[in-house]
Amino acid sequence: MQQHLVFVYGTLRHGEVNHEYLANSQCLGTFDTKPEYTLYDLGDYPGLVEGHNTIAGEVYVIDDATLAQLDILEEVPIEYRREQIETRYGDAWIYLYQEPHELQHEIASGDWLQRSRR
């Protein structure tokens, strides 16, 4: 079984509602992306698109089965698409949002955990 790295920035982060998907995965640590993205609050979860902000998140080591579960959760290739980014831990998968007409509430800090509660 192959191992992958995944960068998570929203509901999959430690302490968040979907973190259970990563319960059996190793967290390598926190990571901030290059300033190439913009994070939006979609209510129950975030949407990440190309932009000019640094995004805060965590990098995990996952197996094929977990990656397949994450693709289902993220509705790949409909709602999100998966790309690779460079992290200090190696190349990691990142999920990018594909429905830009839904984007209204930017999270200026780039950190889902620091969003203002509405």
C-alpha cells in the first residue's frame, strides 16, 4: 500500500469535525503554504482557490484507502480537485475548490481555525 502526504486546512485539521478521517494517520506537523491561495468560509467548511495569501494547515501521512475516503468527502472531481504542493515534508496533496460562484466570505488570515464565527 502506497503512502501519500496530504495538506489539510479546514475541517480535517486537528480538533475539527472531519478530523476523524485522519485518526489513524500520522501528523508530520503544521505548515504554511506559499502566498498562492485564498481561503473562503462556505459556512460548514472552507473553499481554497488560487490567490495571494498564505494558508495555515497540517500535513499528514495517509494510505491509499484514506486518500480514497478524502476524495469522496471532498467530492473530487466535482466540488474539489486534488493537486500537489511542495511542503517541508515533501510533496503533498491539497484540495482546491472548483465552484467560484459560491465564494463570498474570504478568511483574510488564511487560517480556518481563526475565522470569525457567524
